[in-house]
Amino acid sequence: MGDEEEELTKKIRQLVKKQFDGDFRKGFDHYDSIDGQDLKIGSSALEQLLADAHVGNFLTRKLWVEGVLKALDKDQDGAISWDEFASILEDSPQSKEEPAKKPGEDSSPDK
């Protein structure tokens, strides 16, 4: 991970810890609701997230948005899904729909 990615991840983690009690899904859901994207963070919500996390400034933030979308938007739909968002966070929590598995737990239904 590059220095910019590490700084971005660190600032997002700090924001989520401070404003959402460390709950990444709650933070994602908050920003998802800003621009009306269906379970995704669009460019205007991403810009707000970056501003809240003190990433860039009013002159550079649009460039940050473009860079983050380019790096994370794997399906190239112009928005960040929960899986794409969680992919940048080491040890990120599972989504509410997918509880974390305990060590040794098998996910196959044929047990």
C-alpha cells in the first residue's frame, strides 16, 4: 500500500471511530444516504466523506474523488459499494448481512 493509500485509510478509520463509534458499516450507510445511490457511495458523498476525514482541501478534493473511484470502483459504475469500501480497510468488519465466521467454521451448507 502506498503512502497516500495508508494516509487515506488512516484518516477514514479515525473518522469512523470518532463519528460512528468505529462501526464501518454505519459510516458507509451514512455516506450512502447522502446522494441517493442504492447501497453505494457516489462521487458527491465520497467528496463529503473525504472532507469529513480531512483528506485534501477544496482545491484538490475532486482529484482525490477521481483517484479513489479509479482505485476502488472495480465494477466501474461510478460509485463505491460496501465490498469496494471495505476492501481498503484492513481487518474491516463484515457487513451486517454477512456475520464474521469463527475460526474453523465451515461455510458449506452440507454439514
